[in-house]
Amino acid sequence: MTVKHVRPPLKVVLVDVNPQVVQEWLAAFADTPEVEIRKGSLLDQHADAWVSPTNARGRMDGGVDAAIKRHLGAGIQLRVQRAIRDRFGGSLPVGSAVCVPSGATNPRFLISTPTMVASAQDVSQTLNVALACAAAFQAVHMQNEREPGSIRSVALVGMGAATGQVPPRVCANLMWSGYTLFHDHTFGDYDELRATVQGQLDDLDNEPQERVRIKPPATRTRA
């Protein structure tokens, strides 16, 4: 008899101190009630993993990155940058992510995914939020492939909505695109993920006022 193992559902929490971001999430994710939306600080969330929007070098010197570094200690930046160096040659492309042990019990893991190349870069005219959000969920999947069940809950902030100057509605719509793609498809690697997102969103207005569901490739769909 063959036993089919079913992946446990992933608890997703979207949390931000900006009430406008929270309001736009409530609209964008209205038909995805499994996603919890909260107003508050990421640092107060109990989850297996926190997602931190970062820059290509993993320098945690501003925004949410800096708050997490203060909370978890300077060692977290060293672990993030070591992972970027070992896996990506020292520069993490937008549309990629690293998942590292946090050194704490809450969260157990930190997922760093760049919304920008350099610190404090304006990314309001880009689709980087969709790429970063999709990459964060890909990192969850890859970690659970390595250690099944190690990430059962994840908390994310409004990506690019502060330092990156992305309007709250655009942030919410692009994060919805990244989230739904995670549910629809498992990617073999980050290159495939980036090609899929860019191939379908590059022709759109860089500030989409409506949600866009990214169509996954025909292969490797989730069972």
C-alpha cells in the first residue's frame, strides 16, 4: 500500500504598522481568508519564519532589516551574508531568497529576499515586490523540502511599502500575485521563478491597480 504524504497547510500572517498597507491587504486578499492580516509589528509575531525585505548584499542597515538585526543580534546579518556569499556569490538577485537559522526560538528561521539592489532604493516603478514575495514563499518550500515541516507558519510585512516607496495598493496587489503563485506551482529554482514572473508581468503597468494572477508553467504543478 502506498501512503501519500500531504503537506501541512502553511499559516501565513501579513503584518504591518502602516494602516494603509493593512487596509489594502484586506481588499487584495478578501477572497483568501486563510491569510491572516494584522496591524502591528513583525517583531511581535510568533511564527516559524519571518520574512525580511532586504538588499542584494544583505546589509541590514535600514527599515525592517535594521529592526530585526537589533532584535535578533548582529549575528543574524553575518548568517544572511554568509548564505548570500555561499549560494549567490555575494549578491542576491531580486527574485531570490536565503533562509537561515535565526539563532532564536521565535522565529526559528529568517528569510531574506531583496526588494532592491542598494539600500534605500526607490522601487516604486518596478515589479520587485512580486518577485520578492514569490521568492520568499519559494524559500519556504525549499526549506520544507530539506527539513519537512520545519516551517509551518510565516510572517511578512508590506514589502517595499516603506523604504522602497511602493504605494500601499500596488504593494498589496503584487504580494497577492506572489502568494497565489506559491499555491499554484513549485519551482525548480529561482531562475525559473523569475522568468515566469517577469514573462507575465513585464508588459503590465509598473503600478498595477488591479490584481494579476500569474499563470504557472505547465510542468511541476502541485499535486
